Amino acid sequence: MNTNYWVKASEIIDDGRWYAISSDKEFYSVNCNRPKDYIVTEGGPLVTFRSDNLVCDFKNLSVREIVVPGQ
């Protein structure tokens, strides 16, 4: 039954302080044409979950953009 009851499980605010353990040579070899501290402002049709050395078991997973009223 859909009760429209949502519980926030996580929040990430893109403030540009992302990091990469890889060297600059390796990081820029993927040719994404973005700097390491790029702030993502454009949306897209895909969501990617990455887990290093972690096993996840999702059930009824949904990803949504939350637009705060008045912004």
C-alpha cells in the first residue's frame, strides 16, 4: 500500500569538496572535462550508487529530487 510516507536515509550537499584518491593523470584520463572540485548543477536521467568493499541490499529504493518550497 502506498502511504506516501518518506524517510530521508541520506543527504549529500555538493559543495565542491569532492576528492579522488587517484593521481591527476588517472583522474583526468576519463576525459569528463570537469575539474576535481566541480559542483554538479545540471540534472540527468541516471543515478549511480558506488560502494567500495560494501554489499548493499535495497528494497523499494527510490531516488527523488527535493525542491524546497520558496527557493
